[in-house]
Amino acid sequence: MNVSEFLGTRVFDKNGFEIGKISDMLINPKEGVINFISISTGEFGIRRKDVQIKPSDVKVMGDYLLLNLAREDLDID
């Protein structure tokens, strides 16, 4: 899969609450490993905040991203 296929993917916390969408990924091309995933929260210009998570914070990745973290753990409010 290409990184562009993940952009815009909906992100949910461990309690099933939607917190945002994937906006970017930092990848180490030599190792082919994802270092960080950026999540854009809120609407553009309205309480928008970008947070970065580590791959170890991800529980499930597919049609959506499910985290091992709660919304409160991300400091987005």
C-alpha cells in the first residue's frame, strides 16, 4: 500500500470515539518502517489540532485506525 492510501483514514480512540483523520506519516524508507502517524483533529480552522502517535499506539489499522489510547491521553481538547 502507498502512504497516500492511508491519508484521510478515520481514527478512533480505544473507546470507539472518532478523534480525527490521518493527515501524514513519517516513514524511514531504508527500513520501511512507520516512525510517526499524524492525526488531524477538528475541522479546518475550527479547533483544529494535529497530534502525532507512534505505531505502538495503534491497535487495528485497516478501513479505519483504532488506537490503544483514549482521547484524554492525546491532549487534543
